[in-house]
Amino acid sequence: KAGVTQTPRYLIKTRGQQVTLSCSPISGHRSVSWYQQTPGQGLQFLFEYFSETQRNKGNFPGRFSGRQFSNSRSEMNVSTLELGDSALYLCASSPDRGSYEQYFGPGTRLTVT
Amino acid sequence: AQTVTQSQPEMSVQEAETVTLSCTYDTSESDYYLFWYKQPPSRQMILVIRQEAYKQQNATENRFSVNFQKAAKSFSLKISDSQLGDAAMYFCAYRSAGGNQFYFGTGTSLTVIP
């Protein structure tokens, strides 16, 4: 099976712009979670989607949003980018909500200038 | 909310030696899972080992083993016979049995010295 894929792998944006990141989970996996990884902060949970519905949300401002499609692919959007949004954004997929297995994608490196 | 603490930002070990990475967590739950993930430089994060809280026996995966002390809320990772390929950032993570959110520590960067 193909692993979790994320596109694009690298992005450079300017403050105030918006960005959309994409994640394709492992085939058959229905749960997708997003994390923001920054040096010193580790991984911080953004949100989790299952069956096209957001099930959990971390402590991030409303500028961060996401969605999941019927094929389980997920996108996250960040509007009005700030310098502090520069980070590695990781997507992880799980077979189901109750599964303890979580498989990570390679991440999208976002740089905001 | 649950918190996971990794107090060692950086560690180093000589090749073929043993190293232990520390992790503590805070929770009021009795049933949960603990994980160690490895993130090599510029590569994907992968699961190293998993421990179910209801199991008293410490998990082992080849050269990787854990020391799970439930009462002390401690979950350390021991890497035996360290290899150059073990160099990576290691993250400790917690997930409650009834929930779906993972909580991660800030990571420990492991350097393996040839």
C-alpha cells in the first residue's frame, strides 16, 4: 500500500496570504489528523477528521481550518498567514477513530516571509 | 489536558552502546497508550514502539525496549547496540484509550557517534 502523501512538500508564502495543504491517507484509512511541528514546540495537534466531519480541534485560531472529502483525502487551509505559521505541517492517517495506529506523511514545509 | 514531557532536548551515544531517552506524562486516566516515534532528518516519522497501559510487561521491539512505570507516569526508551541509523529526533506520545487525539512531547535529538 502507498503511504500517506502530502502536497506540496515545500511552500513559501508572504504574510497575509492564504495557503491550502493536501493530504491523501493510506488507502482504506478513514481518519486524518493534522499537526504543526515547530522547533522547541514539538508536534501540536491541529484537528482530526473522520467521515468528512471534524471530530477534534486543537488550540489554534480560526485562521486554521480543514475539511475531508468522501474519499478521505483532507485539506487544511491557513488564512492571513503570519510569520509564526512557518512550520512543518504533518498529516497522519489511521484506519479508524478508535485505532491506536497512526501513520505520518512526509509533511509540508511552510515558510512565511 | 494531558501533557507529555521530554526533559532531554539532546542526547548522544557511541555506536554500539546503549542509551535511554526519558519521558514523563501527566494524566488522570487509567487506560491509555504510550508511543515512541522516530523522525530521521528530512524523513517521515515512524512508530518505534507502543505500550498499552493495562499491560505490566514492558514492550520490546528488537533493540528497542521501554521501561514503563505507571505509578510514576514514566515511559523511557532504551536503545541497545546503537547504530548510525538510529540518529533521529525521538518523540514520546500519549493517547487515551477512549480518545483519538495524540499528545506529543517536544522531542529528543539523538546523535550517534561513530
